[in-house]
Amino acid sequence: MTTQMIVRIDEGVKNRLNRLARLEGKTTSEIVRELIEERIKERDIGAYVDDLWNRIGRKLKSKGVTAAIIDKAVKEARKKQG
């Protein structure tokens, strides 16, 4: 489901945005949606952390590291701190 949002911008900026959209064969709405999505991705630390954990998990899995091995390493590290 999509929703509508009204944004006020300078007329010159709007004209430049319209020109850019035409050059890219897109609508101004498409350009604005892309910009908003990119900004959220840049600023959303939760999504960044999730992606990082997924990449780490894939790398460990490709090297044959299992959850049991990780659990054991965590327990050993906690004992040493303790």
C-alpha cells in the first residue's frame, strides 16, 4: 500500500528535479522515492547491523563454522573474562 506525501520545495529546485527526471526517463515521484529510500538506507543503523550480521554469517558458514562452534567460543571467552 502506498500513501501520498506533500513536500514544499523551492521552484528552482522543482524545475531542476523535473529536468533531471525527464533526462532519466522517470517521473519526479520516482526520483523522490529513490532519494528517500537511499537516505533511509544510509541512516538506518539497524538495517546496516542486520546486513553486517548476515554477511558475517555467510562467511562463517562458507568456512564450515557452525552455531555450536560459535557458542563454545563465546562461553570460553566469557570464562576468561570472568
